[in-house]
Amino acid sequence: STFVFANAEDGKAFFELALGMREKGFEEKIGLIYSRINNPDLEILEDRLTLWDGADACAVFESGMAAISTMFLQLLRPGDLLLHSEPLYGGTDYFIKRVLTQFGIRSLGFKADSGYDEIEAILSKSGLSDRLAMIFVETPANPTNEIVDIRTCAEIAANQASSDRRVVLAVDNTFLGPLWQHPLEHGADLVLYSATKYIGGHSDLIAGVCLGSEELMERVRTLRSFMGTMAGPWTGWLLLRSLETLKLRMTCQMKNARYVADFLADHPKVERIYYLGHLTESDPQHELYRRQCLAPGAMISFDIVGGEAEAFRFLNALQLVKLAVSLGGTESLAEHPATMTHADVDPEDRTHMGISEKMIRLSVGVENPEDLVTDLDQALAAV
């Protein structure tokens, strides 16, 4: 938890840098003080994580929501406007609409598949464009898999900024992970992950990540230290373990998801499938997917014929696929967004976002794909 200083002068110098009391010297190194501020496991992990996204700096947190909330609280001020895509993960939606509002921070949503003109119209109509401080997007959207155009959002952020007001673009990249999409390359300032998911990959830890420029990350790291939201060294060690198989796991999951999606698309009890790998050239999002994403990932949502009762019968009949929330682990998981991960979202908003009672979300794991299809087939037969 604590680290011994070689001498008192080192202790003084380390604290000066940690508290931002002076600039770091050209060859000066930030020293170890206390594990809430820094520790060797996280420093090594953060250096390695920057490589995947081409970021200058990284900060690891105790959860994905810890990363998101710390980032919001550092970069937003009372009176600011937060423009965000919809739908969002339920926890993020709750924090934006029910926590940030208590601090006088206003929010404004736009549908994930909106274009430049649509977003600009929403912003203009609000009369708050001069208060815009951040654009926050989750892409692909959870659970509809709609893609948000990062370059379009970056252009809006740049156009709305002024000499004394920067508009930050932050992207939650959890669904495609650091392998299949790189938001910083498309103009984002910050990229965030629930590292619990693909980066951790084994459903045995909780963690979050925020990456970006050194200037922004220094601010985020400073608040992380004082809020105590950083991950511990044991979590850092486990994540270092997981990085060694990240590409292998995500590639296998992506290939399995293609197999599963093809099966579901042809099943008579499946009304509609939400899967990036099935976007056709006639789909408005096809060109964006080809430009922004490297692969469709392993997340699939689908509407079952019927409603909540039919969805629950399907979920209760699963044997190999586990009925649980979260995603990105080696095991396949299924859940019901409307009553589980997005239960806190206003019902009218859920309907507007396309999250209905007949929607089921699948996170495809590394099992034998034929076994997965067999399980899904028998569960659908029980409906």
C-alpha cells in the first residue's frame, strides 16, 4: 500500500509532481508514493493499454462506471451541457440523467444513427449550444448495436468550440473493445472501456479504463487519486494476464458470433436481428461500419416473436448459454435489456430507442459454435 522513499528529498519531489505543484523535469521520473496514487502493476498495465488505441496516456479504474463518472466530474462544471448518444448502458444513462443533474449539469440526447444535420438541429433547438462542454457516445450502442459516427461528432465538437471553451469528445468503446475499433483515430479525445468485459475477459474482475492525450489524462488521473477510484494492484496483475490472450479470445468470439447470427437470422421465431456483420450495402450504416470498424464483434441482440413472456421462456430454457448480465467473457451470456441492464431507463425513452420487451441480448463466448446453436435452438423450441 505504501512505498519507501530513498530519502526525504525524493519524498518531497514525488509529492510535488503527484499534486501538480510543478512541472516534471525532462528526465525526471514520477516516483511511487502510495497505491491510491500509483503502483507498479497499474503503471505497467497502463503503458501496455496505450498501445492498443495509440493513446498518449491511460488510467485504470476500479470499474467502468468509476472511469466514466470520474471523467465526467473532472471535465464538466455546473451550467455545462453534455450532448450524448442514445441508447447508453443503463448505469451511464442513470448517472447522466439523475446524478449529474444534481450538480447543475444538463444533458441532451440524440439517436445513435443520427447524422450531422440531425444532431446540429437538436443542439440548436435546445438553445444551449454555447454551454456545450462534452459529447459522449457509446458505439456500437448498447443493446441495439447502432453505430455512432465518431468523425461527425468530432466535427461538431470542433465547430462548437471557441478560443476559451474546448468541447471534449469521449467514446465508450466497450462493445468492440480495443481490437475492433479505435476511436482516437477517428477524432475522439478520450476512449473508455469497462475492462470487466473483453479486456478482462474471464468474468473474474471489475475494472474500467480511460485513455487519451497526456493533458486530459493528467486531469482525470488527478481526480482519480483524490476520489480513490483507481484499481488495486491485484486487479492490475489480473488484467496484465488477460492482455496476453485478448486477441485470441476476441477473434474466437467474433467468429462464433457470425455462426450464431446466421442461425438466428434464419429462425422463424426470431423477428429481427441486430448484428453488425449482417449490415447490407443498402443499409445506411453499412458504409460507416466499413470505415469505422474492423470487425463486427461478438455482441448480438434480437427480437423474439412475441414479447416479455416469450423472451423469458427462451431465457429460462437455456442450458449452455448462461442467463446473466455483463458481456465479453469466455462464456456466452444472455439477458433481457428492458427488465435488466436498461430497467432504469425511462419506459418512453426505451421505446424510442428500440429496446422492447421482445429484445434479447447475447454476448457470444468461446465455446464450440455448434454447441451454442444447439442450445439456442432447443431454447427457441421451448417458446
